[in-house]
Amino acid sequence: MALYNSHTGKPVRRKTRNAVIMTILVLFALATLFPIYFMLISSFGDPVEAGAMNYSLFPTKISLDSYKFFFDFSEHSVRWMINSLIVATTIMVSNVFFASLAGYAFSKIRFKGRAVLFSVLLVSMMIPYQVTQVPLYILIVNTFQIQNTYTAMIVPGLVTVYNIFLAKQFMGSIPSEVLECAKIEGCNQFQIYFKIVLPLSKTVLAVMAILTFMDNWNTFFWPFLVTNTMDMQTIQVGLKNFRFANTTYFAPMMAGATISALPMFILFFSLQKYFLEGVTVGAVKG
């Protein structure tokens, strides 16, 4: 039975089917875009306390005062953005490099214990993220004593098992004959990796870059644990400073959230071509 019936010769059924599908897709799109829309219109409100705000689906006043309030609120407002950029970019670059190296090794290099080691990595993916936070915190803060530093925020995420798995699966599809030809020409493993494998893997590398950057740019819990001064906080942690015991500066917080979302939009749309290729890779045969 066909998964998608074209209703050939039945225009009424086809148009009804298409109308229902379009309606469902539009509803899902509106539900997805509504939080972003509400964040934008709220960011253009006056910088007043949350209890004094007039919540509305349509802006009654367009003002940039909340954006000015966000930068004037703390001398570290710009520093928060820089910290997030440093942490997210460093982790993104390290993941793309180390995960692609490991993926190439697991997919194309035969060595003793490869299957066992890869199985151990896969098993580690089943451990919930929250379970590892306590021992990792003790290791960073008590053992190495590097809390409140870029190192403490960056080192735990230098490479992730998910990215290794993603790179290994993609590089496994690269024909081994191409690599054998390079070996015959006298290339060593690093030359094969840099001159052949990386250029052929730019699609999956772009996907890894986007997902890793977005994940680390948006992360809150770990930077919140290992930082104890405002100058070392990331933008996501810094936004909590707009919330006090009795009130919240809602509009400036939304302004900060809007500003913090810009780098992700820029990165996604700049690598959108490769990201879409990565989503559909392997879906079409031939």
C-alpha cells in the first residue's frame, strides 16, 4: 500500500487532502514561530517590571529602551556575549576537528579493539547528562580547581560521542577505493584525512558545527555551576540577573534573549545549504 495516495482522477479528494495537510502544517509552523514572535514584540516594550507590563499579542508601542536598558544594566552585558562566543566557538571548532578525526579512525582505519571501543562510546551515550554533572563538577572545582575560568566551561565539551558517531556514520559511506588510491600515491593517514576525507565530509562537518554551536550557546546549567562572578558568565546565565526576588525586568530580558539569538540565526542561514544536504543525505538512492 502506498504511503501517500495521489488520488489520481479524484480532484475533490486530492484538494481536500492537500487542504487538510496545509492547515496542519500551518498550525505547526505558527506554534513553532509564536515564542520567537512573542520574544520580539516583548523586547520592544518599555523596561518596566513584569507586574507592570501590558502583555499583548500585538505591539502597542515600538521602543528600543529595553535594548538600551539591557546594555546599561550591567557593565558586563557585552562581556556576557563575548564569553558565550568564545566558549561556543571553541567547543564547535574542537568538536569538528576531534570528532572528525575519531570518526575517520573508526570508519576507515583497522585497529585492534576498534569495535569494543566504539561500543563503549555508544553505551556512554545512554547515560543521562544530569548523572555526570556531580562527578564532573567535583573534578573541575575540587580536583583541578579551575572554576570560574574559560577552561572549566570548555574542557568538558571538547568532543562529544554524538559528533563522533555522526562523523563515523558519514565517513563510512566514503568509498574505500578512493583512499586506497591515495595510499598508492604515497599519502599517509593525515594527508588522506586533510586532503580527501575532510573535503568530502564538509556536509556533515557543517551539521556538526551548527548543532554544536547552538547547543553550547544555549546551555545554561554547566556555566551556571562553574562560574561565580558576573564577568565570567555567559549570556544565558547573565539573563537571570534581570530576575529578582520580587520582580523581573521582563522586556530587557527579552531584549537580551533576542540579541543572544542573532548569532544562531546568522550561523544557521550561512550554513543552511550544507545543513539541508546533511539532513537529506542518504535519503535518495543513486
